[in-house]
Amino acid sequence: MAENSKIIPLAPPRKYLNSDQEMNLSKPINFYNNKKNQRSSKCFVHFLSTIVLISIVMLIFSMIFLRFKSPSFELDLINVQNLRFTNSTNSSSFSMIMGAEIVVDNENFGRINFEDSSMSVFLYDNITIGFANINVGRVDARKSKRMGISLKVRANDQLNHSNWNLSSDINSRTVKLTSFGEFRGKVKAMKIISRHKISVMNCTMNLNLTSQAIQDLLCS
């Protein structure tokens, strides 16, 4: 009896799944959609990065190449010819022909076309005694240009109210002069954008009657 009895192992307990788990197992995992979502996210990040990079490049470009500056100009190499002066009790006067070079410096990345209305005026005691026009022209980008001007300067009876000052200056053989100039032009960049610019020049100088030369020229 004992010999015929066999030990029958117990079957492992069966694990039953609920309905939700059965539904999840019945659906295949879609790896294609996951990869597609990841690829779309990467493309969106690359797109945003490209937009930001382009914006930075355009900002730097506009700050450097589309920044318009007024050109600077000043007097240089002034020479005096045919200087004549008189100083008497009744009248004091002087006259001369003055030649000079005007230097125009264009720091823009586009050329500047300057107008015929530009001019240079010489003054003595706030009275105009000489005048010169600057003709139409152009200065290329990042370049300087020299232009010659010539004008007649004459101070005589028009300075009657300041005759004492002029007589004193002639006696000292040094006459203080002041020049004023206005430069008008249009800066054009990339043949598309243009801006009107105006520059003003103020210079002081001393006319030495003995050496017949301009000294102590200072422009601002």
C-alpha cells in the first residue's frame, strides 16, 4: 500500500489577468510612432535653433553695415595768395585769395553722394567775408576724398562797427578768423536703403600778416 502510493506534485498556481491587462497585451507596441514623435521633436528644435541663429546674424549685420554715420569733413592745407592790408586812422582793411583742401571722411559701408548746397563760409567778428561752394560729388564707402576750394576774402568798410578791433589785429600782424561749413549728403547702403546726413564744421585759425600764412588751424 505504501509502495503503490505516489507523490503527485502540486500544480503551480495559475495567475489570472484582469481585463485591462489582457487588453494591453492584445495590442502590439507601435515603435514606429515613438520614433516618429522623437524625429518631429528634433526637427522642431533644429528649426528654432536655425531661426535664432539667423536672427543673431541679421542683428549683427544691421548693426555693422546698416548703421549710418554723418561724414566728417575739415579744412586742410590752406594757402594765402595776394594778401594786401591797410591800417590807417580812417580805415582798416585786408584782402586775399585763400585756397584750401576740404577732406571728407566717409566711415559708412555705403557711398555718400553730397549735394551742391554744401558750402564753406569764413567769418571775422561774426561777419561773412568769404564764401565758397562745394560742388556735387561722391565719396565711396570707407574712403576719404580731398576737394580743393578757392575763395576771395575781403574785410573793409563792412566792419566799421568793429573797426577798432580790426585795426588792433592788423597792428599786431595777427587776424583771427573763423570758418563754418555745412555738408549735406545721402548715404546709400546695399543700393536699397539711404539716409540723409548733415555734418557741420567749425574751424578757428590765425592769419599771420607778416608771413602771409594761416597758423593754429583747429577744426571740430
